[in-house]
Amino acid sequence: MATMNMLQAINNALDIAMAEDEKVICFGEDVGIFGGVFRATSHLQEKYGKARCFNTPLVEQGIIGFANGLAAQGSVPVAEIQFADYIFPAFDQIVNETAKFRYRSGDLFNVGGLTIRTPYGGGISGGLYHSQSPEAYFIHTPGLKVVVPRNPYQAKGLLLAAIRDPDPVLFLEPKRLYRAAVGEVPDEDYQLPIGEAEVIKEGTDITLVGWGAQMEVISKAAELAEEQGIACEVIDLRSLLPWDVDTVAESVFKTGRMIVSHEAPLTGGFAGEIAATIQERCFLYLESPITRVTGLDTPFPLVLEKEYLPDHLKIFEAIRESVNF
């Protein structure tokens, strides 16, 4: 075991994947000697050479188009989009090419070896172009997988699983946790399952669901609730597409209440899909309406970032309202 932050865990996962398989290639804006804007790919070019870890032009559509071509020919590309806010120029390549390549070719061709890494989310005072959470746009797209780790241990195991998965994976990295999240991570190679949620705290009164950096906030809210005798069950989805409906439903059968929290705006956010699905599955067991605690339906602000983000106090108030409904 070694103590790592999330960046180190991601770098370690890339190192293991590249050492194991010479077809694994890392590229993106400034990922070479510079190691990327957050240094996630530091020293990989030194170790594996410029043919396997290199800089690209500042053109996101080109990065993913190039990645699709590499994957279609048998390479295992790990493409970095420097910030998730700038993934939109590549949106057509991801949703119309990456996601549909296997389907439209009748399984003659695929780009299943492709992993797209990108930092996302707020909490770093980055303003509207460095703080957005665009996961819902991609969860709407059959043919992709979407994964979000919450800590270094999860980051390494899920990234290794993503690189080796037979389907293309969008790997969203909560940038606020890059250096803030520190934990024990096994030195050896390991994978965590994509598509399986993790119950990180058991409880009987209400189910709290989230992913990524929001799990820290949700856990704080659960601690406040416990001080008032409310036992919260806390679930980290980890994988958003596919998401683990069964684990969440089993929890709600037990608790009768649910809150879903994410940083993205309320309207069209993934919490709505979760709420609709669980309402269909668990309607007769619900003791109160399913609640969403999310970001606001505005562009992501700079000065008012704390007011925008769903914090532990907002979630705690939602817990109280749900339990006292």
C-alpha cells in the first residue's frame, strides 16, 4: 500500500496500463513532458517515449477524432480533454462516432478500447469555463460508459477497468479532489467493477445518492443527520452509465426515502432520471417525495460559487424535510 492523492493514483494506473500493454497510448493538450495542466501524466513520456505519450494541437474535436481512428485500428488510446468544459467541440465525435461506431458497422468495427479522461466539477474558484459538470449530456447517449471516482483508491481501480473495458468510457475526474483526496492505494494492479454502486454507509431512515466530489459533502450531511438520530444510507454510484438501479432500489425499499445530489444544474440533471426510475420501482415503499439537491439553473458563477454548489447544509435541510414529511 502507498499513500497517494487522486492525481498520483491516476498516474499510477496509466503507468501500469502502459507497462502491461504497448498498445496503450496517452495524448492530449500538454500531456507530454509538461504532464498536463494538473500533472496527471507526469513522467510517462520519459518512461514510454514520445510515440506513446505526446502533446496534441489545441483542438478537442481533433483529439477525439484521432482517438477514434486509433481505437478502430486496434490501439488503446487514453485521450485527455484538459477541462470537461471544453469537451463540447468534441461532442459530435463522441456521441455520433465513438458511441455508435460498433452499432452502425454491425459489429464489424468498434472503438471499444477508447478511454476519455477529463477533469470536471467546481470547488476550485474556476468560474464558468472551468467548473461545469456535463455528465448528463453523455449519459443520454447509448454506446458510452460514464464513470466518476470519489477518492484515489477508486480512481486507480476504475481507471484501469475503464482502459480494459470493451466499450468506450468517459472517465470524469473531480478536479477539486485531485490533491485534496488522499488515501491508501495498493501498489499492485487491481480493477473495480464498472456498473456497480458502493454502499459506503448503511442506514435505515433515508438513502443518499451521489458520485464524485459530492460524496464528501453527502457524508458530512449524513453525520449532521446522525446527531439528530437520523440514520442515513449513503451510496456512491461510481458508474453513471450504466448505473446500478438494483442497489439503489434495495436501499429505498428499506429506508422509504431518497435524496440525490449533484453539482450540475437541476433541470435535465441525472438526478431526475434516478428519481423517475426509483419512483417506478419503489412507489409503494416511499414515505416522502424523492428530493434532488443540485446546482442552480444558471451559468456556473465565480464569486457566488459557494451559494451555487449543493453543500452539506443544503443536503441536511433536505434530509430533515424528507424525514419530517
